[in-house]
Amino acid sequence: MLQVHTNSDSTFPLLVEESDRVRLETRTMNKIFNQKIQKEKRRALRKRSTRSEHMLWQNLRNRGIDGFKFRRQFSVGPFVLDFYCPELKLAIEVDGYSHDSEEAKKYDAERQEIIETYGVVFVRIRDEEVKENIELAIIKIKDQVKKIKSNLTLFSPFEIVRALLLSQEKR
């Protein structure tokens, strides 16, 4: 089984409930996304991208899919994703023939399972799909974007705190 080990810190907002109020606090957690230690690995992978990855990147870059920003060769823990949209937590993996062996399939499944524990959703596209009909590959991505967008409820931290305070007042 694959394991994720991290060691650098970052901060994130956290709602802390006290006896009679809620406050927004910053807490430290292990940094999972785009660790500095992975920077050279990500850079090398960008330089060695496949033809299919390059073709797909031309459609994803510059907010090409519904105005969402995608990043190329983005790391999650020790793993590097082909493409990733932080706003949607959407990973896109282009799988070529090197992913066809039973060992590779098992590794990919374990890797995906670990990454999904961070709320990341995957779209897997075959290398041949991109080369033969990129429009269908783009439709597959747009369908997943649409599905994620329909499940998103966007609230500012202020709106969340306000709603919690109001709900406590009613108790």
C-alpha cells in the first residue's frame, strides 16, 4: 500500500466553536499540495510531456475550460498529477500504454485512492482518446466540471460565520 508523508507547514482557516460564539482561526497543517521538494520533479515532467498532454494543455490553459484555471504537473503529496484545477479539486490524468500492465493499474488505483482522500476528483483519459478525438476528451472534462459545479455551494468565510452565529442564537 502506498503511503503519503509530508513535512512542511502551511495555514488554513478553521471555524472554532466556543461556548457562546464562533471565531475564525488559523491553524497549521502539513502542506500537501505542490510541495517545494517536488518542484524539480514537476519541472522535469513538464519538459518531457507527451504529445497528448501537450494537445490537452492547449485546451486547458488560459482558463480554457469554463473559465477555470488548470495547472500542469501539480503535486499532491509525493504524487504528480498531469493537470489539476485547485478551485474544483479536479485532477485530469492522461493514461498511455505504460498504465496498461496489471502492476501499473494497481499502482494507479492506490495512488488515486490516496489522493481522493483530500477531496480530489479524477478524470482519466486514454492517450489515444486525446490523439484521435480531442473534442470528446474535452467534453468528458466539461461534463465532470459541470457535475462538480452543480455540487458546489460557494460561501465566503464571513457568510459561514454569520450563518453559524445565527443558528446558535436560535438555540
